[in-house]
Amino acid sequence: MSPWGVENHLERWKVDTKKIQNMAWWEETEIDGLTIGCTPARHYSGRSLDGQSATFWASWVFRDENHQVYESGDSGYGEQFRQVHDRYGDFDFVLIDCAQYDVTWPEVHMFPEEAIAAVEILGADTAMPVHWGAFSLAYHAWDDSVERFVAAGEESGLQIVTPKIGETLKLNEPGDYQERWWRDIP
């Protein structure tokens, strides 16, 4: 699955076109009982001055008979969270962008506290911060975003899961992922 327009990049990178399925916002597809919905996000879509609106940017909904999960994509805070909730209802689990923020580009990346507000709008009780700890694009410390996210989430009564990078998470066992492992890194 890819948002509309991204297929051009995938094809240029030699991805087999039979493996590419283009989706526009609000389109859904089903694979073996899993419904995948392409939903709005708020970001620039290009990496050059002349390509800022060349493709869609997207968030994703994953739903089966047991769970409904939302993944924010690379997104700034906006009305799209209310729109997604209006269409899909409450979510069981949210993976949400919470890093690489700066006051000079608030429309493309969320501050951690905005990410928590989005989780609350989406009606989830459990959330996982993503898009942090991998590289530095902004001027905050590498762990500032996750610390702020955890603090704001716990203050709001949310269950915040922080699996280690690359660790498989079991949705039915969120309590197993409470370790704040990055605090042990010098």
C-alpha cells in the first residue's frame, strides 16, 4: 500500500509494480480479513522545493475482527484526527509521531503533547510513540520527545508502551512494554 503518487518513487527504485497498490485518502482494501484504510495526515509530500505537493501523505487504519489500530504516519497536528475518529470510532491502539518537532515547522511534526491530544481524540487507551530516537532533524535532545510523550500520556491516564527499537509488540499484552529502556543509555 502506498499513498497516491508514491508509486512513481517505488517504480524508480525497481519495486515490482504488481506489489504496489495506490490508495487515496479514505480508500480501503482488504487482505485476508485485515482491512487497511488510507487516511489523511498533514506533512509536506516532497523533499525538494518544487515537489511539495507531488504525492499524498497518509496515516493508516488497520482493522480485523479483534483490533482497530491507527498509525499516524509522519504528521503534524490537525483536524484529520477528528475526521478519522468520526469515520472509524475509537481505536484500541495508536502508533503516533511525536518527534523531530520545531516551532518553525509545526504543520509537519507534532510536539509530544499534541500527539497525546491526538491519541485522546482518537479514543485510544494505549499509545506508542514513534518517529523518535533514530536520527536528529530538530534541535531537541534525542530522548526529549519520548520523555515528554510518556509524561503527558501518563498524566492523561493513558497506557504508554515503549518497546525497544525492533522489538515485536503483542497488542493483547501492552503491560509487557512499560520499560523506559532509553534511560539506561549513556
